[in-house]
Amino acid sequence: MVNNSNLVPTAPDRAIRMPEVIQLTGMSRTSIYEAIKSGTFPKGFLIGKRARGWMLSTVMNWLQEKAEAHYE
């Protein structure tokens, strides 16, 4: 098992938009929406008529789960 404590944010939780999700995950916009559609990525929430957001903690937890699954 790998120690992923450095993946957990130390700043207060906040909503993030797609550009930051892309930067954090290394995934493309298309890959993220395909993963949402298949149920393998958190769908986030609407923060406007056409704007979607994710809680930073949700994305970081998803990344940590992926990392832990990889090292099992």
C-alpha cells in the first residue's frame, strides 16, 4: 500500500471547475465526461445554467482511490 497523504488537500474544501479537474487528473475533458457517463467519475453539480463544478475533496478522494487500487 502506498502512502497518499500528500494527495489530501490541506486547504479548505472548495468548488473547482473543469480546467482544474483536468489539471488535477491529467484527463481530457472528453475522457472526464465519458467517465461521468459510465459512472466511474463523480458527476459534480451545476453551479450555473451551463457551469459544472466539483468539490476539491471529491476529486482528490477519487484520485486517492485510483492510486490505492493501482498499488493493491
